[in-house]
Amino acid sequence: MGVRNRQKRRWLTGVFAVIISVLVVLFTRSVSDFNERELSWADINGVIPAVTMHSLYDSVGYNYLSPKEGDWEMEFDSTLASEQYFIVSDGDGVQITYGPNGDHHARATLFQLTRLTTEGAKLPYGRIDDRPAFRHRGVLLDVCRHFFTVEEVKRQLDIMALYKFNVFHWHLTEDQGWRIAMDKYPKLAEVAAFRMYGDSVYGGSYSREQLEDVVAHARGLGIEIIPEIELPGHSQAAIAAYPELGCTGKPLEVATEWGVFKDIYCAGNEHTFELLEDVLDYVCEIFPSKYIHIGGDEAPKYRWEHCAKCQQRIKNEGLKTEEELQSWFNIRIEDYVATKGKQIIGWDEILEGGLSPNATVQSWRGFEGGIQAAEQGHDAIMSPTSHAYFDYPISSIDVPKVYAYDPVPQDLDPMLSEHILGGECNLWSERIPNIETLDRRFLPRGLAMAEVLWSYPQERNYEAFWNRLQQHYSLLEAMGYSYDVEQVPVDLQSYNESTEDEIELHVIANPAFENLEIDVQSSTGVVIGNRVRFIDAGAHSVSVQPKRDDRPMGPLLEYDFALHQGLLTHSCLTSPPTPPYSGTPDISLANGVLGSTNFRDGNWLGYFGPDFFSGHFEWKEKYIIDSVKINFLQSRLSWILIPEVVYTDIYVQSDVIERYHWDRDVSVEEEGTFIHTMTLAPTGGFSPTNSIHFEIPNTERLAINHPAAGQRVWHFLDEVQIYGRPYRN
């Protein structure tokens, strides 16, 4: 192994072969044109993730790297660390020396260099020494909420390999769909793999041949696939196929919405374990990874509490609580997985009730789960919602936030940091219904996460990364990938101008950062450049298309507004909202900006029971109020319901109050996520007033038929819209 083997090898395999065919067409130029380019060693700085070390030799010279052929030599060196590689450029050409899987990363680096220049790279005489900081650099893809084909999964693997991710966490079972076809359990593919989606049947599953095809594709890219088989919760699809797996034994439908469901695998039924062991046998045969992810998150104990078999299991095993029953469930599965020579990973809920002896914890509810696991001597993978949930929009997690992320918690004893294996970015598909959305959720944030997991915090510089990132957008386009902007692209400001009888709402949309242009449009307002003027009372909208170099950056953005007399008031909250849903930082109740169906967009005030809403509006002069409108959000399976009642106090005089109440006029059983407007417009109108007070109690709990029965609910409102006119004696 120590003798250099001069035999040339084709390095572009899998995705790289496809990419090269595209690039040959795109970048065909004469050799004379190419030779005229003078490139510097600094071109290495275009690589993402940034290479760890590089240095020039004293001798001056270059080697040409062409996308048309792989003219370098490769040698495996067993003494090198896993994923480490060296690239040496000298008078003898370009030589690559690599440790286990290091060849894949060397190829990724050289491929990027060929593309980040016009036709190829002029590699100066020198040496690259590159290796990752973390050994677990993962991407989770949920194919259950929305199904992605084999080719689409391979496409995701391809872009992961180019940026040196090495773990593909494949979420294969869920309430909304089971994706593994098995001959022994045909209903898993016939029933559990499909659900109603609108008016049509939606879903699909992967055959053994298809699963093995994806595994082989990933192996060729140096990527390990960790399959996830959710248990004991998030199992409604499997129970729909085989009702005897649940506590009630009654027929169920595959879940059609997103949320947490109370029907989970029955822990007291031996048939549950027979099926799960058969599934695990099958999965272990297909996936060579040493890990099996068992989920373990969001498993309500309602059914177990009311199941005679589960209660008998608690008694027989000498357990005290349902949490201990889940720990027993996990340990039994772990023991079985161990007979296959594998270990389990579980979400941080597996810490509850006692951790399995050899389990690895994936911490998603912040950093605490990873800290707790490490302190107990267990390995941990960090994917907190704050930094790693890429199904969240850019407004919640932008590229600077991802880049500032450190997988090693600050509160962790440095002596225990070796237990932090690395991290993952999670692509849950509730809000990722197609491949273009998948691209935009992953890119460019995935490139930031790639560098975070490859390097140490002291090695990172956001400005340098941002400059390198700009070079990669043309690469992504050439490969057919879509991408979003790095940050919220629009700095949106609104203000009102008023006269005695009229009010206007003005909206200004500015680019939020350099190197960005925006195109502003509105069908209901007067547009002048980046400004929009609204003069009519009621609802309005503005669309904004961010652009860079006349090229769309991210999707078309839609913003909704309301012009109403409430904008003229002094308004204030008299009860604090429940963090983090605190609305806008300026005027939470009356700024004219309405919320979207994404309750994380920053425009919603959230109140989690028993918190309640109260707010106050006051004018300098009296107004005749014709109607009051409040938008509420409902997303039943996210525990967000329209309130049962809204109280409105009209102050006629300082000591005289007229109280009105609105009763809920939409069913809390209605599924989906939608905005509902409650309107109060009493016959004869309100008495003239200069002061209105609102109260919305929140005493409800989720009904018995809800998957999370008994839990407190959320109320969300975005703007109190008050329509009226000045009072004239």
C-alpha cells in the first residue's frame, strides 16, 4: 500500500459521471483560451466545505484539471484517518492519497475546482491535507409525509456527496405512510403505503430491489444510509394495515394530516414484537449500516394507560409508569437489534424512563438531550429545531444562523465532547410536497451545514463562506438544482398616513442584504418602485420576487395587509404572548401586516393554555365602529384551535362599558391548516367610542377524539382589524 500506484483510475462515478456530461457541454472552449487564464492558489478557497489545510511548494508550476478527463493518480493508505485525503500537485502531476472513504471527498474537491473556473482549474504545485471535524455529517429525508421516488432520493444523495455529507438518515415509516414493501406483510405496501390526499389516493413504497439500488448508489458515493423504523409511536399507518398491532384492535385509517397520534404499537401484545422483529430482520439484511434508528419520539401514553394488556405488561415486568414501559420497549428492541450486530439510535425522548444500554441519542428538542446522553456515557447526534430543521422557512432558520451553529453544546463538559458524533439537518416533508421545494429547503442552508460539520468553529468565517457560496449557484443551476436565498430577502416596513377622514397604508420593500434586487407588484395598491400605497379599507396583498443578476433567488413572496382604523390607535397588549410567538417587534396588534398559514412567520401572537389574550385600543377622538375582524389560525393536529369565545368591551364613557362576545363559528374538528376570520358587527352598530378592550380566554383542552387528547391548546391571532369612521356630533 505504501508504494505509489501510477495506474490511472476513473474518478467520476455515479453522480459525477452525470455531472461531467453536463459540464462538458456547458464549458467547451479552446485550449488556447484556457491556457491564458492565470489562476491562483486562492481558487482552493472556492471549495465548500473549505479544505482544512493547503500550502504552496517553493517550486513554481501548475497542473491542469479538466472536467473532460481524470488525469491524476490515486493510492489508498491504510494509515490515514477515516475520510482523510491528501492531494499533491507537483511536476509528476496530481496524486491523491486517501484513507477509508477519503477518495470520495478528494473527488468532490477536485470536481468543484474544475467547475469553479471557466473551463477547469490550474492547480499550483502544493499540497492539500483535508479531513472532517465530525464523523457524523447527516441529512434526514422524510419520505413518509410526502413520497419521493428512487431517482429523487438518488438525486438528493448526489448533492450530499458533492458537499461531503456522509450519512443519509432515511425516515421510512410514519403515521402518514409506510414505505417498505415486504412479501410477508403485503398490507404494508397495499394499505399502509397509501392515504387520501385531497380527493385522490397518494403514496407508494419501495421494493427490496429498489432499496438495495439506493444503498448501492449511496455506497458508491461514500454515504452510509441509516434507516429509521419509528416505534412505538408514529405508527398509525402500520396499525391501519394490521389493527391487531394497536391497543384497541379497531380499524384505523392511514393518517392524512400531520401531528401526534395516540394510536401507537401495543406494548402488551406479543404480535407487535413478532412483526417488528420480522421488519428489523428485513431491514438489517438490506442496510449494511451498524445503526438502526428506532425513532422513539412523540409517543402519547393514552392508549397504554387504558389498555389491559399494556397494564399487565407493566405489572409483569415490575415497572412503575408508562414511561418505563417505553424504556422497556426500547431495550427489548435494542437487544434484538444487537443480535444482528447493530446498535440503535433514538430521538431524545428515549432518555425518558431510562436509556437503553448502548443507545445513541439524537437530540432534537434543543441541546439538553445531547448533554444528558453524554453525561450518561452515551454518544449523541445533534439536530436541534433551532438550527437544523430545514423544513422550517428561511425566516425561522437562515444561512447565518446555520453557519453559527456548533454541534458541541456550550454547557457540555469539554471532557465529554468526544460523545458528540456530529449533527444532521432534517428535511421533514410536511411542508415539502415536491422536489423543487426539497431543493429550496436544503439549498443553500445545506452547504452551510456541510461546512459546520466538516470544520471547527475557530476555522469558520461567515464572510469568506458567503463569498465562496456565490460561486456555487451557477454550479447548482448547471446540475438542475433549485435554491433559496441565504436570508429573508425583504426588509418590509409599513406605516400609515392619515387625515381627519382618510387613512393610507404605505409599504416599503427593501433588499435585506447586498447583491440583491427585488421586483415589487400589487394588484390592489399603487406601486412606485419598491413602494406600495393602499388607500381603500380592507385586505391587500404585495408580491415580491428577489433577484440576483436578473436571476430569481428563491420563490415569489406573498405578503398580506389590512387597512383599517385600528392603525390610528394607540394599542398595547395587556397580557404577554407565549414565547416564541410574540408577533412583530413594533406594534403587535395593529401594524397592518397579516400572518400566513405558517405560524412561525413572526406575525402571529400565540397563547398556549392557560395563557390568555387581552389587548387594548385607544383613539384620541371618538369613532363609530362598523365591524371588528380578527384572523385566527387553526391547525388541529398542531394543537392550534380557534377560540371558543372572544369578549369585546366598548368604553362609551370612562365608567360605562358595553360588553359583546363572539362565539366560535367554525368547527374545531375541521382538519388542515387554515386562517379563519371572526367578524363582530352587531345590528345597529356600536356606540361611539374612543376605547376598545379585547379578551380571549384559553381554557380548552383537546377533545377525546384528538390524537393528543387532554393536552392544552394554542390560540393564534395576527391583527385586530377595526373598521369605522370618525364620530361627528
